[in-house]
Amino acid sequence: MNPLKLAVIVGSNRRDSLNRKLAEALVRLGGNRVAAHFVRIDDLAMYSIDIDSDQDRPEAVRRFNREVSEADAVLVVTPEFNRSIPAVLKNAIDWGSRAAPRGGVWRGKVAAITGTSPGAIGTAVGQQHLRQILGVLGSLVMGGEAYISFKPGLIDEDGTITDESTRDFLQAYMDDFLAVAEKLRAPAPAARAA
Ligand SMILES: Cc1cc2nc3c(=O)[nH]c(=O)nc-3n(C[C@H](O)[C@H](O)[C@H](O)COP(=O)(O)O)c2cc1C
């Protein structure tokens, strides 16, 4: 079977983002079942209806919408900022929500959300906000919870999760997500008869 086209969105625009490291480690756990593509959000202009028209919509926004639309599923790995999601992620979600009527690129999209922070509850509150936003937009957000409290050395240079119980937990999380996303993905167009 063709690998699942997975759009990975990291909710941080920080150069040494912990969440980017986690996202890379999760993609590794997906192995050859996924063809992952990291979708940029740090180059999107701040949403304004003034530039949201067919003539004025920035090229980066068009690219973002296309990349999310073309994916079979989306994995969002995000920090928590002030007990919510970072503005850079909300901005990307807002742009995507305007791409087409009713939910835009998010509608019907299978999504998994997770994230990490050095704090004790590892993005739990931010993820609840994200789950609500994507749910309202019609995404099929995976059940289950994965809140990762980041400790130095949790992910090594190669992108391997060093703590065995965290690795096993996240492997199971990815396995569940990919199984659901594979089940729900649009069938490939049938090959034409010669
Ligand atoms: C503006 C701001 C607000 C933050 N709020 C929270 C918070 O509510 N909960 C939390 O666990 N960490 C919070 N943090 C700490 C982040 O979790 C930490 O900076 C983390 O490394 C950011 O993720 P990143 O490394 O992927 O960019 C906050 C950081 C900033 C800059």
C-alpha cells in the first residue's frame, strides 16, 4: 500500500523547537507507513480579511492550504502558550479555515494532536483548545491524549525517544492514529483499463 501522506504542522516558529524534535521522532515511529511533509507556518502573514481574496491572498497561504488539502492526514505537534496554542498556529488554522466554505482545509481531515513542554502537564490545556478549534472546523481529531513533559535528553540527536515507556506510549499513539487514518483515507483512483 502507498504510504500515508502526512502533513506535519509544528506549532512553534522557534529555531531549536522541542516540538519540532518531537514531531521528527514521531515521524520516525511511523516508519515506512508514512510519507511525511513538514508544512511551514512561520511565513504566513497575519490573517486579515483585507488580503484574503483571490487577487491578494499571499503565495505562502496558497501553498499552506494546498499542502494541507493534499494530505491524507495531519499531525499537529504544538507547544502550549499561556494555557492555549501559540498565535503562529492559530493564524495558520484561521487561514486554512477560510480556504473554502465551512471549515476550509480542515473539514473531514483526520488529525492527531500532541505536544511537549518542560512543564509538568506537557501542553494538556493547549491541546484541549486545539481539539476544540479543529473539532469546530470539522476535523476528525483522534481520541486519546498524549501530553509529553520534556526532560533534557528525552530525544537524542538521531531523533530517537530515549525513555522506553514514553517511546512505547508514543508508538502506540502513532499506531492507532495511522490505523484510523489509513482506514479513512480516500481510495486511490482506480487504474484505467488499457
Ligand atoms: C509566551 C510563552 C508562553 C508560555 N506558556 C506556557 C504554558 O502555558 N505552558 C507550558 O507548559 N509552557 C509554556 N511556555 C514554555 C514553552 O512550553 C517552552 O518555551 C517550549 O520550549 C516551547 O516550545 P518549542 O520549544 O517547541 O518552541 C511558554 C513560553 C512562552 C514563550
